[in-house]
Amino acid sequence: MIEKLREKSQTVLLKPSIRVLYLRKLRDSVKNHREEIISALNEDIGKSDYEGFMTEYATVMQELNFFINNTLKLARTKNASFDLLTFPNKTEIRNRAFGVCLIISPWNYPFNLSMIPVIDAIAAGNSVYLMMSRKNPRIRELMKEVLKPVEDIVHLENDRSYKEVLEEKFDFYFFTGSKNRGQAVYKKAAENLKPCVLELGGKSPCIVDKDVDLKDVAKKICWAKFTNSGQTCVAVDYLVVEESIKDRLLHYILKEIDENYSDISEMSRIKTKEKYDEFKKIMSDRTDRIGGKYHDDEMIIEPCVFTDATFNDEIMKDEIFGPLLPVISYTDIDAMLMHIRRMDNPLAFYVFTKDKKLCDYITNSVGFGGGCINDCMMHISNNKAPFGGFGNSGLGHYHGKWGFDTFSHKQSVYVSRKIDNPFRFKPFTSKKLDLMKKFLG
């Protein structure tokens, strides 16, 4: 199977116009299966129709439309600018596909996080070997139908185990998921001397300064924390609030939860029993808990806020990945930033403030994948900008043009013309040396 896919990348997919035809077929298939996709997301994860459409279907359609309209332009050979050493000849920059890309996607956004890297890889001329999470049987089964028009260039693995597949030799590795599994993929890519992108996670903080519209902040934080029941890699993991406004912000957060996040029919399930029980244990051990009512039959936990959390709490050791929101207060900005820097680099970073100097100081003090100022999670919605991690939260990036570049090897090809630069050939005279020193320093 892998050799057949590799052959497709080396023959049929060499033509960008053919890639666009495949992407058009894929877009038609996605459109034709829209309601089934949304229904499958509800069945597997408990996502509401609105959330399934907004966070999974719409983002995939946006990526497909971008590449259908831009692949031919992105794939063109470009000329590097001249310099004194290569003048008057030219150097071309060509885009070459890697070959067969292994794409491993997670369970929390199974359609979005499978399809977008697949689209980026195809646009760059690669074929794809896709592995989806077994935790989502309905969407996984449906994907066979969705991918049918492109099944000769995209193979969806249904039988082999994760470990078995990693024993194969791929030309590119793309992984979204946990740090531990990501390290295993990275190790395998290194053994084969192949490029690798890792989209991991981490504890993404949200810092709130005192001079802000608290009602607006509460609305945006709740959306970014409780969408998909907090099971989002760029969700707000914890809140760090200037002490003087903490109680007022909590008032607005709890009000927003009561008004817009109390209908369990719109809440995603906690995906595993192990994680569900872990959250129940965390809540039972705390005296500062507000909310967090749980429903054992559905494995749903309502939004929960811990009002007096500290950086030393047990819940601050690892990414939460659920609807539990610790709220930490601060008075000293530098002491607070020191605590954040002691943790692994977050995938996302959010700051609410009207003070530009303070904002620049905060965002320049911490390494992170991407983020927002006076908002949350919206940075991943613009596919004209890269999305990716930093340090322990990931390697590499994708989305739009950035995805095309990630899945393309940039070849430099020097094209010699009739006139050569005489300075590179013998005899090496003192006159030539003096001229080079004059112009090149």
C-alpha cells in the first residue's frame, strides 16, 4: 500500500492541476456528507450540531476552498533574487513533495484534525496514510465514504495497530495528540531521518489585567474553556487574574455559565471513564469548587470553577483537558510570569489588557505556540496564519500556505546561462581578490 501511495506522489500528483481536481472531489464529498458528519460527531463525542458545524465542518471547508483557489499559485517555481556571487545566472526555488505522509489524528476534533493536514499534504503533492483514533467509531467509519473519491491517494488505516504502522517507513510524519505518543513518533522519524511535525498541547494560561471589560472577558473565556467541554488543545487551561478584579470577574463568569453553559444537551462527553473519574476526584478534594455537577450515565461534567487556586495545586501539574477552570490571583506581574515560565511552553497564550506596553512585556516574556490579545482561541481560525506549538507544545506548523510549505521540500536549483562569473575560476589573481574585497567586504 505504501509503495502504491508513493508512486502516486511521484507521478500523478506531480501536476498541481491534478491536485486541485482531487481537492474538488474531496470538497464535493465533504459537502454531500455534511449532515452525516455532524451527526457522527454528536454520536461519538456528544458535540451539538452547532458546535460540530462551527469547529469541525466549517474549518475543513475553509481549508479546502483556500487550496482549490491557491494551489496553482503556491506550487509555482519562484526565482531567488540575484547576488554578486551568482550574477548573471538565476537560482530557482522549486516545491517538491516528500512522498507518503503518515498523519495521526486525535479523538477530540476527529474530522478537523484529520482533514486539514490531509488537505495541506495533498495540495503540496503528497499522498497520505491516515490513522484516526479508535475512540470515534462512527466518524471513523464515515470517513471511508468521505475519502472514497481520493482513496487512491489517501489510505485510511482501519485494521493495523499504532505500533505496527510506525514500523513502516514513511517520508513525512505528522502527529496530533499527547506528548508521550508524540515522542514515539518523533523517535521513529529520527530513526528514518525524515521530517516530522508534532502538534501537542500544554497548560495554556489566560492573564487578565484590571483595566478590561469584565463582561466581555467572561464571555470569551467561557467559550474558550467550555467548548467541547474543555477538550481542546488550545483551550484556556487556567486563569490568572489581577487580584483587585478577581471577585467581579468571577461574578461575570458564573453568570455566563448559568445563562449559556448549563444545558447538558449541548455539552460534549468526557471521552474516557478514567478521565471522568479523575475529574470527579479532583472536584471532591477541593473546597473552593463552584459548579461541576456530574452525570454518570452520560459521562458529562458541567462547568466547574475553582475560585482560590494557586500555582502549587495538584491540578496545575498537567494539562487539564476538561471543563475545570482554576482561577489564580496575582499582585506582582513578574512573580506571576516566573511561575508560568517554570512550566512547559504552552501551545496557546491569552492576555486581556488595554495597556499595550504591559501586553508586549507579558507576551515577550513567555514562549508559546500562538495566542490572542483580548480574545481566546481565535488565532487558530485564520488559515492565512500558521498554527503550531513551541518547545514542549509541539514542532512545526500548518494551515493554509504554511501547511503547503510544511509539506513541501524547497529545492534550490541553479540555472547557468552562457555568461559565467569569472571570479570563481582560476587563475585567482590579486586583482580579482581586491575587487571581491571591495564589493563583498
